[in-house]
Amino acid sequence: MLKFFCRQSGQVITGEYVVMIIIAVVAITTMSLYIRRAFQGRLLDADRRIFAVATKAMNADVPMQYEPYYVVSISNTDTMTDDRTHILPDGNFSKIIDYTRTTRSNSQQ
């Protein structure tokens, strides 16, 4: 077997090693996505299990978690603009702008 490798030129063997390393890197990269998703799923499952046990121990009906998408939010914005324009006797122009914006917000979860 050693004689076989000695007869081969160095570039052929190097090319095969490069291809094998590329295949291994692609396989590890692809599998990392599935490993990460499995780990996150286990964490979510543990979180839900702990929450269920704690809710049962308190004898309370508590919503799972805060989700900003389930918030009812009402917002009113009022704008008032007061423009006063004056032409002075010497022909100059004067303009005063009073701009007021009021915002009222109410949020419920």
C-alpha cells in the first residue's frame, strides 16, 4: 500500500484531500442548522414545562409570555398650527409660526 502512494504524484493525493475536506466542511455546516434547531426546541420545551408546573402550583391562569404582537394600542395625535403674517410699513415681511403637536397613547395587553 505504501508503494502505491509513493508512485502517485503529490498533486493527485493533495486534490483528493482537498475534496474530502470540502465535503466534511459542507456536511458540518449543514448539520449545524439542524443541531441548533433541535437545541432551541429543547429549550422551548423546557421553558413551557417549567411554566406549566409553576402555573399549576399557583392555581392561576397566567398567559404564557409577553408577546408585543398581542397588545392593543390606541394612539391619538393632534396637531395645531397657528400662522401669523405681518407686512410692516417699510415693506418688510414678518411671519410667526406656532406649531403644537400632542400625542395620547393607550396600550392594553
